[in-house]
Amino acid sequence: MTVQVIDIAIDALLAGKVRPFGPKAVPSGIDKQLQDGPLRVTTRGLAGDEQGDPRHHGGPEKAIHHYPRDHYPAWAAELAAEEGVTVTDVLSRPGAFGENLSTRGLTEADVCIGDQFRLGSALVEVSQARQPCWKLNHRFGYAGMSRAVQQSQRTGWYYRVVEEGEVRAGDRLVLAARPYPQWTLQRLLHVLYVDRLNHAALAEMAELAPLAESWRKLARERVARREVEDMEKRLTGVIPGSLSPG
């Protein structure tokens, strides 16, 4: 089978240190900064990048976060139209969504679970899409931002690192293998957030070997329970039934 040709420039590389974030000053590395020099790519992510909540962020299955710069204009327009929301300079440069990689010309419609890419001299594999969390609400000064990202399905995605190497801004991101062309991230997100109890699709999703185990487990549990898991704590930071962030 012929592999689709994807060969695009890496416009920006970003990494962030853990700092107090939001009204409760929780530790977070969401504020990524542009990196000029070459960076080592390891199974834990880009050298110098940190996460404040290692239980939910980072780790081998979320080593590198990629968010398309292609989505920024739509967000600028949509946020400007929200009553009471002032669009800040957060969208003026890459990194608004806490991403490590910024590119143009590649979105969730073009990328599949299990895709392997040459990233500089490293080899990375698409492991899952992003499940947006409440930190985006504070990042953008808009309480509905995480929910808007989820509903838009403009979430970005994560890579695991198959072969370590080195990368710098301006290097190429080149598709090397595509074992599951039928499972675009767009389809995956549709099953996760729209057609949420499609048991046939969920059963197929649960068998996708390159998909992160947490997502495969989620699919299995939806089929077994015949219900959708509660997403409110992730989206709002508030435990259902409580009045404060969990």
C-alpha cells in the first residue's frame, strides 16, 4: 500500500518549565516558550519540557503535543464573537494550547492513529488525540474554552517516541508509515465526542494497537457500561456536586 506523502516544515518547537498557574497557582508547564537550538527528543518528550501534573500530562504516551497553527484564525474569530471574552495576545504566537510542535498544513483530518513520522532524526508515533482540560479555560480567560475545544474537535494530538533523536525548528516532519488509514483523528474524535455510543466503532477502537491504552480502556468501558463517562471534572476542574476545583 502506498503511503500518503506528508512532508512539512516544523515552524516552531516549544518547551515549558513548571510554574504556578491559574487562580489557585497549581503547578503547570502549559506556558511553552519558543526554542531556537536543537533539542533532544527522548521517550519522555523534548529536552527541557516539564509537566506540573504527571498523572494526566506527559509520560511516554503523551511525550510530544502537536497543535496545528491552522486552527488559530478560527479561534481568534470565535473568541472575539463571545460576549464578555477579550482575546488576549495568547494567540499571537505558537504555544497558546501548550503545544510542543507548531506546523501549518496538517490537521486532525490528515493524521491517523499509529502514523509514524520522522521528526528531525527521531521517529515518533501518533498515540492519541488530546482531551482538553480546564487549564485552557484559565489560559484563555474564557470559562468555556476547554468545552469549545472538545466540541470543535480541533484538539491537536500526541506522539510517543519510537526512536530518540534530535530536532530543531525548520526541520521536516515526514510521514514514514500509516498502518491504520481508516482511523483518522477526525474519526476518532467523532466517536469520542459525537457518536459516543457507537458500539461497533468503539469495539474497533478498543483493538487499535497503537492507540494509548487509556483510550482503549475508555472504549471498552463505554461498551460494557452502555454509557458515556463523566467529563465535567476534566472540562471545568470542578468535581460534580462540589463548588470548588478538584
